[in-house]
Amino acid sequence: MPWPAKISRAFAIEGDSNGAIDNRYYGAYNKLLYTLFPPDSDFTVSPNYLPSDINNMTDFIALFEVMFRDHRVLVLQVNPPQCLSMMSAREAADKQMRHRLSDSLELNLRLAAMKVLPVLHGISAMGTKLCFYKLETASWRITPRPITSNPEYTIDPAPRDRWDCDILEAEGEQRLRSLVAQITEECKCLQA
């Protein structure tokens, strides 16, 4: 089922750079998440702006955290599309996502007396291209697996092909809708 026209239009409008601060797609992803996790449900979409580096408080990352009651169930990180063509930007986005997922799981475990979901999900968006992450609660294993650096060679720690689908194409839409259905189903165990 294709995205509603209002979602497609939001992504089309935000596809052009709009100034010195590249905040393209923030509004489109906000609209999309509120469509997938409606405000009249037990889900809440919270936008957050975190420093990209603790030593550089002028550069921020846009994150959307989807909560089910007091449990974080999805973290969506939004980066400008040009980051996809820069190895250092992909590496930074990958590290940021891994840190945010780990921090979110730790908060979930601290807040939840007994029940946590088996998986915490994350998505790194570079423009409309998506990379899906999973953090397994029991083992703290994150996929995709990290690629470790080697001081003697240049290694791409976050290969471009990890952002392997486009939210505006049928496959990308289907993957995201399937993930939302999975999260919604997993959250039923938290309702008891």
C-alpha cells in the first residue's frame, strides 16, 4: 500500500536544502512516525536533538524516539542525504546509533520492573535511505555487526550499502510497515 499523498508530498517538499542548517526531512519523518504510531494510541513520538559529539556542542543530531508507555521501542536518527557519500559521516552515524540504542536499553531496563521487549529497534536515515538496527535485549548484541578498524588500513566501518532501501520506494515502505507491525505486536506483552 503506497504512502498517503500527504506523506509523499512532505518528503518531496523537504528534498531540497533549505539553508545553512540542513534539517531536511525532519518534518517528513515526524509526519510519517505520527502516521504509523497515531497520537490516540499508547505510542508517543518524541523528537530529540542531541549533540553529535560531547566536545562539539554546536552540531546536533535529530532523533525521534518512539515510546510505548514508558518503554523506548524505536529510535530513528535523521541525517542529511549527503552524509551517505562520506565514510566519516556514515561511521559517526553508526556509532551514534549504537550508543543511543545501548543507552535506551539501559533506561528501559532501569524503568521496567519486569518486562522489556526482546528487541529494541533503530533506523538510521540518510535522507530517504534507511539502515535498520536491532539490539537484542538478552545478549546486548547489535546488528548489523560493527566493523572494527585497523590502524594499518583504511576500512569502511559503516559501508554505504547498509542503507539499502529507500523509504519512498515500495521495498522501503514495506520494510518499515513490517517493522511497525512487529513492534506493535511485541508491545502487546507490555499491556498486561
